Amino acid sequence: MVIVYESKTGFTKKYADMLAAKTSLKIFRVKELSKVNKNEEIIFLGWMKVGKIQGLKKLRKYNVKAVCGSGAGRTAEPNTDVVIARNKVEGLPFFYLRGGCFPLKELKGKDKIMLSMFLKMLKSRKDKDEKIEEAIAIIEYGFDGVKEENLKPVLNWLNVTE
């Protein structure tokens, strides 16, 4: 088994590196997929954008055994069932890993524009609850939720004992 990951800002890469350290599995970025045998069992880690796990499509012809999606929220968004369906990973173990994001002021281009519009929409809501307030703070100030303990369900699935 090997680890394949897609990371844009480094949060998912941190998880891939931690998982490799705990399991001694080889690790590859999606762009290094040509180095992976198509029959090799893969645990895939990718960052999520609107419930879509980035990089996963490129592994469709590979032997993916489990999928991890990372995002800034406390839980998979919109929710785990939608993420599983949206990414067509029914029947595979899916693990959500809380990642993070950089502060809005550090972003550039399309990401900054899209997140700015989303932030404006969140701030204009009349029904702000704790979850929405937290999302606003994460976008404005950034957040790093990467923790080794978040990998426990993945390590249990892999039968790795600490």
C-alpha cells in the first residue's frame, strides 16, 4: 500500500507526511502518479473544495482502498454522505481530516475572490449561529486544525497500533 495525496496549501501534505511516518508507507503527490503501479493499493488524501476532493479523479483507474478528505470545517461539508456521493466513493472507507486555511489577506487570484464573496454572504446572514461565526473567523484569520490525533480512525482502519 502507498499514500497518494493532493495538497494546495500544505495542510493535507502534513497529514500525508504524518501518516507515512506512522505507517512507513511510501508517499507520492498526485503529479507523481506515474511512479505508482496501477495494481498497488492506495490510500488517498485530498483537500476539499465545495465537497469535492481535489485530485481524486486522476486516481479513478487506480486501486484506491480508502479516501481522506481534508477541509477547514469541524466536519465534512456539506456532510459526509454528500461528500461520499459527490466524489463517487460509495463502498470505500472515507475519513474526514480537519485541515486548515490561510487568512483571506494571504490568498491570491480566484481563491481570494471566491472566498471574499463567500465571506460577504456569511457576514450578511441574519441567522448567524456558532458554526457561521466560526467560518467567518477561519476565513478572516486563518486556521490550522492539523493534529496527529485526527489520523486515529485512519490508523485503526490500517490496523496500525501506536
